[in-house]
Amino acid sequence: MAYIGNIPAEAYTNTVKDSFNGDGSTVAFTMSLPSLTNDVRVVVENVVQDPTVAYSCSGTTLTFTSAPVSGTANIYVVHLGAAVMTTIPPSEIADATVFASNVTVQGAFTSQGIDDNATSTAMTLDSSGNLLVGKTSADFGASVGMEMGSNDTLYVARSGGGTLTLNRLNSDGSIAEFRKDGTTVGSIGSAGNGSEIFISGTQANTSGIYFANSNKNVPMKAGAVSDGTQNMGMPAYRWKDIYLSGGVYLGGTGSANYLQDYEEGEFAYGLPCSTSGSFDVRSSYQNGFYTKVGRLVTIHLRFESQGRSSPQGNIRISGLPFTVDNTSPTSGNAFFQYPFTIRGVSNTSHDVNFYAIPYPGATYINLYGQGDSSSHDASQLTVSDVATNFEGAMTFTYKTSA
């Protein structure tokens, strides 16, 4: 194709020159470019050397037949072979450009965005130094996408799904480690061939928890499972409430250490008679109080009658909050704690001491006299033993069936 004026340059080239210092003994020198023997001009003391006779080239090594004399930069090599391309591109390229091979940038790289040829920008490095993936502006994780912030923080946001997946292959152990000033202080990892997980500190006395696949959560100390070494809470930093659907083992792991129930409440009592009828309970004293710890029930009761409805037989206190145990020996199912007195006992002008025995397999107490000078012997308290209005108080403990 014909041109008016000079032919446009396709590339800017430059001839490379290497200089060396002779020392009278060294025969091999390393050039900046690989070359062939006949592709370089070698000059020593301003005398051009004969190729293959005075020197030879192999790769970047120039080897003389005889060592050049001593001197400063008295040896130089001019590369006459393929010129080194030093084309300088224009300061701006307006059109899209495709590089068929790798691109190496030795200076600073400035970009307003990186497009992966998709329909939208996949990754952006903004002017503040934030690396954005799946989004084009930094918002500290407020919208979907990932930010590697210039403030040394990573933000990941996803709609309706997990934002971080960590996958350890082949073996159990730490999956995520946490460090302070370069020292590992804790980790989250897998155990039980991937079926269990643990969260634990790694320092000497730090605690952790091991979530076992047997529905048991095991304490850890310094990154290992531990027995009887770690506490829950502290005297000044306590948990508030604990809700348990089962029991708790206290002081040991045997069945005798198992506390399955603790309960407090009120119960309404009655004053029936063994044969028929009953005494009427005064309205202001209709409820007793109880505390149940395991299978032991303690009741606190003040009773008072204010009339009667055709009573016959022995007097009872009914309405116990739990059924009395009826397993052998039944005599061990109730525990007399204190004598209690009944005011309003017939044939006497003073209070009389009585005691009580709960009936096995039932929810009532039979009242018995302790005996006194007025012939109130140690038999069950009968209707004829008390007046229409009688009263008393007791604290009583018995064993329940469950």
C-alpha cells in the first residue's frame, strides 16, 4: 500500500547494550538478553572481536576464548539480533481492546471497574479502595453482595440464604479459628466424623461446649472435653431462669442423685369424716401450702371448721396435692415432724396434742390423739372428740408415689 510521506511506524525499537568490567581472569559474563554468537557485536578495549574465534554465546552467557584485560567498562556487547520491542501505547485507548495473552503491569494499575463480559459489572474496585463483588457501590453490607472494605472489614449480604460456607475435608478438627494478636484464642470445628460440632476456647482455662449427636451437650476446657471442671455463671454474673422438661443430677450421676421435680403451690383441703358427712371449712382458711422436692412433699396447713354436715366416723384432712406412696414399707411414707394442737377438743378446756398419718395410695390424712388426762387416747380422732368449731395447724412431710 502506498503512503505519502514516511511509512507509519508499527513499533518503536531500541538496541540493547551490555557493559562489563574485565579483570584479566574472568572469561564468562552474563548478558541481559539471550542471544546467538553471530547476533551480537562484542568489543574489548574498543577492538571488535571475531565471533566463534574470540567468543561464543549460549543463552545469556558470553564466553571468551581468553580472559579480557582488566578495565572499567572496557567490554561491551551490542545485541544485533531481533530488536527488543518498546512500543509505547497511547495514553488512552477509546475502543475495546482484547489481549490474546497474559498482561503484565509493572507500574500502578488504575481501573474504574472490571467486566467479565457479562451483562453487568461483576467486580468493582472503587476510588476508596473497596473491592465490591455483585454490587457497584459500598454500603457496609446493607444490600446483596460482598464488600472487602478499605477499613479492613468484610461484609457479605445474601437474600434468604446462608452467607458463609466453610468446608473442612477429610478429617475432623477446627473449621474456623479466631485469633488475637496472632494467637489462636478459640475455634469452631467438627467432631464425630462430621456428625458433631464444638465451640471452644483454646487457652488454659477457657470453656467451651461440645454438641454431641447423642442429644448430650458436653463441657470443654482448653479445647478438649472435660468432666467436672467448668461452671455455669459466676457469683456476680448469674443466669436468670432455667426451664427443664426433665430432671437434673446433683452431686453425682446415679439414680439417687436425680432430682426430677421441684414445685411450690397451694391446695384446697377438706374435713371429711370416714363414714359420712364432713365439717365445713371456714372460708378464710380454705387453702394450704406445699413444697415438693423430688418425691418428698411438705405441707403447711391451718385448718378451722365452722359447722358440720351430719358427720360420722373418724376425722380426716383431705385434698393433699399429691397421692401418698403405697409401696412397702408404707409406715415409712409419712414423717411426723412436730406435734400439732387442736383447739376445740371435747371434754377438755385446753388444747390437746395430736399427730397425723397419711393414708397410703390416697390423698388424705387420718388424725390421731396423743392421749391426755381426759381420755383422749392414741386412737383416731372421732366426731365426738371435737366441738362443732375446732381448729389447728400442722407442718407435715410425706412421700408421694411419683
